Amino acid sequence: MGIRDIISGVSDFIDIFRPSHDSGDRYSSSYWGSSTPTSKKQLPKPKKNPSATSSKKPYTPPIKKEQALQPLWQKPENYDQKACQLIVNCLKQINLDRAESAVEKLREQHPYKTERELARILIVKKSFVLAKITLDQRDPGAFPDKSAKEIIEGMETIQIPRIVRFSAEMIYQIALIYGLPFRYANWEREVLSVFYAALLGDVAIQHGIDWLKFGTSPEKTIASEMKALIVCAIGETACLFYEKRYSHDFNPFKKANAFNKISRQAQDYLRPFNSDAKIKKMISKEIEKAFPIEYHKLCDLLEAKSWKEADRETFDIWLKLMSRKERKVCEEFLILANETNYPRVSLSKIDDKDLDILNNVWIKNSNGHFGFAIQSQIYMQTQNLEDFYQAVGWKTDSEFKSYDQLTFKLDSPKGHLPGFWLRPDFPFASDNKIAIADWLTFFLKYVSTLPVKVMEMDDEDSTIVNSSEPSPDINSDDYQLDIDSND
């Protein structure tokens, strides 16, 4: 072999790695040009590796019309066909106009709420309506334990088709809460996907929520606690999906891995609720979270100098604080004037931060003229309830003023408001002045021990002083009220 043959062979070898200017694969015939090699020995054409990754997307067969509502990652053998068809039928029964209007109304009623907070309110309200409980004239969060019990009892006669229809509508509404447009594409498929993720997991089936897996039959009954749990589980799962879509601009319904991850989170949510007592406690906490103590209305009333309306709102907040912090359930929502068995609630059960909020909004909007700390300071100076009543203008000579006789203006005596203690529906009988005196004494001394700041206004100058004064120990037996019910 001569030198020329060696050089020619090396040149041919290098040409193999030289990039081609022609379109096509390196191993195609166009890459090699003529079929006749330049070297004496023809190089064999490499075979295409069938396992090599192609740049083209794999072919996906079109979805059949009758499978349009089935997620691609779910196999029909994983669920009961009749149960799935029930969900599809319920989707057709949803009144979309009414569902969309309800979401708009919810946003108007709670303008300060986040998407998750709005969704939680929606889930709880759906539970009440599903259990046929009217909410027109009651605050659901006032007695959450009692409300949870009512929901569970109301679910006893509710059938699965009604639960499915309400839950399907709820999922669609949660999607709207998180910003999706009305009647967005594929909303039916996503609703069905939420049902799958919430109810086809191992935990759901272990808890007895297995109707989507095995179907239903007339002889098979589902406990009322489980029915209530179904609504909460579906609502929580919908929030998990749409939070992901809302916060990450990413559709988890189109990715099997993301779908499976959220499905596992949905099962983790269900895991602790494996008994009737735990389900009831969970529903109670969800109610309390959905309807917390709201201070926005009180702040707006005080800023508008609507003193009487603000005093009434403060009383409503006060009752909610007392009922929620003390876990003894009062049998009646409205506390009547002649109610004698109302549990006397310890003030230590009310968070100091709640008292601080109530106190400061009154002080701020009255320039230090009204507020609990103002009243406490006056009492600690007088050290006598009779003198205190005279100082704040609640009593003239020997007669107490009625609540309607109070002066709801800034030209009233200092500490005149809040005056809801004189309301006839205060949690003691209106003629039981001794009980009110004991209660008020305890409260004013309790406030004096808190690190609450009192604003004192002198012309244009204002100083902040601590309301705490040396006072008797209210933790002693002499100043403790009975916190037990009068059984």
C-alpha cells in the first residue's frame, strides 16, 4: 500500500465526522453523496438504531368521543362504569349561570379574602346547603361544634347522586375562584379528574368512600359522616389542583406525574379522619376557619363615627369570641335575656390579641375617648363600681340608664362606650345587676393587667401610656368567676 492510499483512507475516515451541508441524517444516502466511495474499500452503511430517541413526538391516537371525559392516565377498569357515568350525567345538570353568579356574589361579600379562604367558605356553605340547613339568619362559625353535628345529621337522608351534583358544581366554582374564565375548555374533564384523585386512592377506599371504585347498591349504605367527608375531600382536592395551576401557571391535569402527586396529597388529607369523632372535629375546625372573627365591618363603622352600630358590632364579636374560645356549646344561637343556664365564660379563654384589636380600634377612632382600656383605667382610679358608673355616665343618681338611653356621641363622658354591657340580651338576666357587676369588675381588672396601650389626647399632643396599674391579683380565688355551666 502506497502513501497515496494511506492519505486517501485517512481523508475518507475524517469525512465521516465532518458535518453535512445537506438536509437529512448523517447515515442517509445524501450524506455520503455518490454510492461509489472514494476509498478502495467501501464502507458499510450503518444500520439505524431502533432504540434511539427520535425528535418527533410519539403518535397519540385520538380520543374517542365516548371517552372525552376520561383522563388519559386512568384505566376504565380502575373504577365503576356506572358510578363514572353518574358523574358525567350530573355535569350536564349543573346550572352554570347560577354557579357563576354565586361565585361573583361570594367575592362581593368577602372582598378581603384570598382564593383559598373563599374556597373554604364555599366548601362549608355547600355542606350546609347539602344538609338542608338554612344560613340566612345565623353565623355558622358561632358554634362550630353544633354546626358540624347538624351537618352530619342532615347528611343521613342525602343520597349519593345529590352529593355528586353539588360536589361537581363546587369543583367548577373553585376553578372560577382561582381565576379560570367562565366555561373554560375541558372543565368537565377536570371535574371528573378531581373526583378520581379524591376518591380512587387507597386511603379513601379504606375509609369506606368506595362508591366510585365499586359502585353503589340499594342494600349498601354510606354513613352520614362519610358523606360529609366526601364533600370536604373533593373540595380540598380541587383546591390542591387549582392552587398549582394558579400559582405556577401550570396545568397539573395534563401531566401524569403532577396528577399522581396531587392525588397522593389528597389521600394524605384524608388519612387522619378514620373515625366519626375525628370527622366531626375536622368539620368543626373547617367551619371555624371559614368563618373567623371579622373586624373589617367594625373598623368601617368606627371610621364613619357610627357609634351605636359599632357598639352592636362589638357585642356580636364579643359573643363570638366567648362561644368559640370556651368549647362548651350553648344550646341556643341567640342568647335570650331570660337564659339562666348560659355557661359563665372565663375571660382567660379570649385571646389577648382579640381584646387588643377591639380596644385599639375604639381608642384610635375616638382619639382616646372610648375603649376597654379607657374604662379599665377609670375603674382603677375610682376603685368602686358605683363611682365608675357615675364617671362613665351609665347611671344617674340611683338609676341605671337603659341601653337605648346611652349617648352615642363623642360629647358623652369619657369611657361611655362600649356600653353593650347594658343591653337586655347581655348573657345575664337584665334585672340581675349583681351578676353583671361581678362580671364587669372581673373584666375591668383583667384588662388592667394586660399590656394594652391607652392613647391620651391633649389638644394636638398625644402620648401613649400603659394602662396597667397596681391592682389586686385577679387570679386569686376572690376574683375568679365560675366557668362551669350551672348544671
